[in-house]
Amino acid sequence: MRKLVYYVASTIDGFIAAPDGSPDFFGLEPDVAEHIATHWPQTLPTFTHPQFGIDRPEGRFDALVMGRATYDPALKIGVTSPYAHLKQYVFTRTLPPAPDPEVQIVSGDPVEFVRALKREPGRDIWLCGGGDLAGQLLPEVDELIVKLNPVVIGSGVPLAARDFDPRRFTLAETRPLASGVVILHYTRPATDEAG
């Protein structure tokens, strides 16, 4: 069965974006850019591939899910399919059907949709963001890969916005980078399989 992988940048205090939704304060250190281009090229927007020397991004994903706030920055610059190399599902109740065939607007329950998607044949699914969608889908997350940035911001968009409901993950790997970013790879314990 396909896995749902939440791959995301975070601050030390657990925020993935500023209060206005912008992730710009993270920056992109050269070692982090190299790590992403080498290990996670599919998580780079398609229009940035030439900057990173990527012709065809290979990797474990063939689809991604994201919330409206994650999709909006692309729309604001006129990009209707930011990850054209993947099938994109955008969860929102306020957007009309997408003008791009690689983007599907989903207004239904994210958990039920992702459970069905995981049962379909294909490669793994990237949970691109944001915090509200991640909070809803946390019980379905099979792997959590956090690019932990050495910054504290005090407030913003949380990694997973949800009521108190502890979810334990098992640390599978750590990879510190020279810039101070640490890649933390967690897996869901086998005893906590999603429904």
C-alpha cells in the first residue's frame, strides 16, 4: 500500500510558516538546496527545476496533497500547476475546479480521500502542507520528514494544527547539515497503523 509522507520544513518551536502563511524566513542555504535536489527533487516546484539542473525529477512520489493556503502562492504568480511532474490534489471548499488537468480540487473529507488514494496503485504520496491539512491527516501519516531549521519564531502556522491528541513516531534517521538544519526522519510505529 502507498504511504503518506509529510515532508516539511519547521522551526525549532514547531512552525512551518509565519503567521501570514509565508515560509520565506527559512531561506534556502546551499547545503539544504543540494540535499533537496539530490534526495527529494520531486518536492521542488516544477518551474524551479532548471535552477537546480533537474531534467526529470525521480523519486518515491507520484502524487501530492496540499491545502488551499499552500496552493495560493503559486496561483498568485500565475502558476496553476506548481508540481506539474506529480498528480496534485488541493483540499479546499472555496476554489472552482482547477484549470489544469494535473490538479484536482477536492472538497470532501481529506482523511477518507487519502485513505482511498493510499489503496490505489502507485507510488507514495507527499503531504506538502499546510498545518491545518496536516492536522487532519496526521493519523494517516506513515512517515514524517522534518527539515528542522535553527530558528525560533514564536508564532505562526503549526506543523500540525489539531486538538490535543498525542501521536508517537519512531526516529529512523537524523542527518545534520553544515548550515545547522537537521533532517529528522520519523516513521509511524507498526502498532499504530492508520485505518
